Amino acid sequence: MSFEVTGKLLAKYDGIQVSEKFKKREFVLELAEEINGNIYTNFAKLQLVQNKCDIIDRFNKGDMVKVSFNIKGNSYVDKKDGETKYITNLDAWRIESATAAPAGNQGNQQAAPAYNSAPVYNNNGGNSGGNNFNAASNFNPSPETIDDLPF
């Protein structure tokens, strides 16, 4: 399954040759999320692997980028305590400018879309007796209670 995120390139690091057959390169995005008029900032560290390590080179710190990535995970047994540990990586496979103007519209650059927008719910019962979803609701979730993960 593939995901996309848009944010500001905050940092990019040198590539690391992890083993004879594996190399990686990490970078960080600053992600802005607007919830009920408040802006919340998050930071996501992603990685490029193998022949994808160089695709970040054409971007500079501060650039708005759209990143396509997969979630990868592994488990291993820690030799110190014998416990099973888990690692989750965000493996980027495409990076493109989020501020590039569409063809034929070179003069107008559009701002990148917000990282995520939370739905607004209003449970007022209505005539149907069920849930009514309404954008004019007073529902005000805090960032700690929003779970936008698909699982």
C-alpha cells in the first residue's frame, strides 16, 4: 500500500552504506496540519533506499515536496535481553515538487495542500435518529485524539 504526504523539506542527510548490499539515505519533512483554525506541526523522518538515494539531490532545504512512500516493518530478537523488537520505516520511492506550476500556467504557483484535514462530525440525531455529519459542527478534536492511521 502506498501513501503520500506533502511538507517542507527540513533536512537531508548523507547516504549510509549499511552493509555490502544495502544503502539508505534519510530526510525530514515538516508537516503542517490545520485543525479548527489551529496549525499543528509534525516532523516525519523518511528514508530512501538503494538506487533511490539520489532522488532527493534536486531539492533544497525549505522546498515544498510531495513524497510517495510505503510503510515497511521488521522484527528482530535483541541479543541483550532476548526480547522481540520492531522497526518501522517510511520508505520513500518518489519525490516531486509541491509548488511546481501546472503546464500552461507557469506564472501562478499554488500553495501546497495541508498535510491532513480532519472531518467534522455533528451527532445531533436529526429526523433519521442517526448520526448526521455536518461541517458546521462544534466538534473540536485535540491532536492527541485524532488517529488518522488506516489500521
